[in-house]
Amino acid sequence: MLGRRHDELTTISAGEAKKRRLAQSELNGTLSLCYGDRSLECLFGQKLVISMNSHPRRLIVGMTGASGAIYGVRLLRLLQATDVETHLVMSRSAKITLTQETDLGVADVSALADVVHQVDNIGASISSGSFKTMGMVIAPCSMRSLAEIASSVTSSLLTRAADVVLKERRRLVLIVREAPLHLGHLRSMTAATEMGAIVYPPVPAFYARPESLEQMVDHTLGRVLDLFDIETKAVNRWGGLHSIKNGDS
């Protein structure tokens, strides 16, 4: 079930428990302000409360039309188990790729996020640097979106949000998905890196001995979330050569 919040869609589903925990945390850490012997409640006729946790941990998740929609889906699912507030924005092509590569619909993926922004809503909260976030992950990131970000010529809320993250010196991780790469792709990656983005191709870590495609995807995403100091159980961490089963000694 979806409910409106301004111009954004908030999910009343699996993420609701997390939002309630965040709300309760803010409630527990509030202060009532006083002015001399009179409270502001007396001055203004209502109680004024200031939260001591006014900036919750927020992460923007972008999904483009590149192959690899599962990366965006699994990223949202991993984040559901954390205290991070997720803001999802999907390009129109991403919605097509999603239905082509998975059995999920747009509504299914939207239900995994705390807040969903429409890609043409250029006035959304995430389009402004004054809206504090930890940064953004684009999973997957198409070559077109990469080029827009690298050139700073943005055409949608998705690439505008990425541009905002860069200008505010926040972390931007691009899970670029394309092969083989031509010189234009490589130059865009170089330009984005020089601007402060992190290019993170979804290269599987076979040392982790994955037993399923899901484990391969989750390990990559767990390592991506490491870049934001978000701990998950998705990473089979390297413990040295002794940790490899049946390895050469």
C-alpha cells in the first residue's frame, strides 16, 4: 500500500518498521525549548520540539536501464535490514529492464524503498544539496547516465541527484554495467572518477566461493555498502589463504 507525502511516494510495507524505529529514536531524543520563564508553547500556543537527530542516515538508490536490475533490487533489500532511509529513483528504461530481467514489477521494487521519487520530478528533495544524504549508489549505471554525470549535463532527477551528491562532496558509487568498453566509456569513467565518483563494475569475487547468483550479487553490494560504512551480512570477508577451502599450501 502506498501513501502520499508531498510529491513523493512513501511505502507502508516492509520498510514501515524501520521508519517507526527512526521516528521513535527521534522522539526519544527531543527537547522542549524555553524562553525565560515562559515556554515557547505559551508564546506560540503550541509545543515546539526540536529533534536531536534531525538528519537521519539517508541513501539515494538510482536504477537505470542498463542490464543488471537485480543489483538495484538486492541493494534495497539489504538496506531494509539497516537503519538507513532509502530514496529510490528509477529511470523509464530501468522499469523496462526490470520487467525484462526479473519477475518483479515496478510496484514491487518501490515497496522496498522508504521514499520513491519520480524521475521527472526535478523539484524532489534529492535534487537539492540542502537535503542531507550519505550519498548515492546507481545500481546499475548505464553508459548514458555515466556520460551525463561525467559531463554535468543532467536530463532527469536521477542524474541531477548524482550531480548534487558530487557538488556537495558526498559519496557517489556507480555500478557501471557494459562490456566490452570503448574509449568513450573509459573517458567517461575517468572524468567521473576525477570529479569524485567511485566507478564500481559488478565484478564477482570468486574467492568467496559463491554457491548462487544471489550470493555473487550480494557480495558485490555488500562491498559497495562498505564504502558508506554500512555493515551487512552479505560479505564473505577475506581471512587470508588459510580461509580458502582445499587451497594450495
